[in-house]
Amino acid sequence: MLRGRTALVTGSTTGLGLTMADALAAAGCNIVLNGLEDPERAEAARAGLAARHGVEALFHGADLSDESAIAALIDAAATTFGGIDILVNNAVVRQFGPIEALAPEDWNRSLAVNLTAPFHLIRLALPGMRARGFGRIVNVSSIYGLIGSANRADYVTTKTALLGLTRAVALETAESGITCNAICPGTVPTDAITERIRGIAASSGTSEEEATRDYLATRQPTRRFIAGEGVAALVVFLCGSGGRDITGATLPIDGAWSVA
């Protein structure tokens, strides 16, 4: 479906990012992985993805809070593959706690990684996409880009702003063969989430199954986690021919959380 295209997925050495990169590789894309992972673990992810799908894969450990590192990431992709056809802005940092306790340096890092990095990556990838007459940009927002939540000021702010960036880029590229969309996942069972649920279970003296049910009861009306594979399948669809006319969209994949 996407054989010969090159996809850059940020924050992709583990978790949802790696799941999305794997699905794009299964569709035929060469892959650029990115993250601040331990080099050995990152190499294992890269080699495994390439071997499973018979594609080329590159890992680059750019710190996305650093503009020069972002430029180096784009340059490495261009040198290896000739450019980026698909950009998935997935990398994220977040803080928990009331806004008055949020350190300015943590706020600034969240802005840099969650919002400014997508701006720079889009800015630098677009000339090549325009020259080739093809491009797919998927910004990974969140349910918290659609609703508010206490004690997550940096995350809610940046994920909401990402939707505005998506709409602006979609309009600027509407006649170019490039699309730009945002997806808003609900609760995916990442390592951080499952570890939090284990902590809840331990502190409350309940089983992990009960803690999971209680955790999801205030979130997804489906009472189940959002499958990372389902999020990845949506990304692959948006990047393929079927997604040609979908641009500027905000697509929830949240088990009806945002409409409850």
C-alpha cells in the first residue's frame, strides 16, 4: 500500500509510537524511529522492525526539545532515504500536579517537545513533500486535546494547540497532495498507565483487574482500553490512498469518552 514511502514517527522506540511505526512498516514504509531510548533497546526495536517487514529502518536519538537536533534528524532521514513522505508527531512529555506547582522549566520542555517540535518537523519536511506532490502528516493529540482535566496544564494546553496547528497546515497544503490530520486517542495501555494501575491496586488492596475496571469506569464508556493496534490502523488508513481527501480533521479514537 505504501511501498517505497518513508515514515518518520517520533517517540517511537516503545509503546504506541513503536506500534504505529510497525504498522506503517507492515504497509511497506521505510521507517525512521526516534526517541531517547537506551541505544541497545533502540537498536533492537529498529532491527526487529526491519526484519519483520523487509523494509529499511533508521534510528535517530534526537532530543526534540533542541531545534538543532530536529534539523539533524530531518537531514539524516534525507541522507538515508531521500526525504520524509509521512510524518507522525507522537513524542510527548507531561507533568502531573496543580499549575502552581508546575516548574517553569518543565512547562517550557512540554511546550518544546509537544508543540514546537511538531512545528519544526512540519516546517522542515514540507518542502520535500511539496516537491514530490505527496505527504501525510498525522499529529497525535489526545482525548485531552478535546476536553479539560485538572493537574495536567501542560499536556492539555499542548495537545489542544496541536489541533490548531493541524487545521492551519491542512489549509496551507490543501492543493498540494499533502494532508494533515490529528488523532485523539483515549487511554492506551502503555507501560506508564499499567504501572499506575498496579500502584492503585497495591494501595487499595484490590486486584489489578478491579483496579483496571475502576480506572476505566471514569473514562471510556466502552470500559476497555483503546487498542494501540487500532490507533495504528487508523494512521495507516490516513496515510494511504483512502485518506486522500481527509485533511484538517480531528479524529477521536476514545471509546466514546469525548461524547459521554
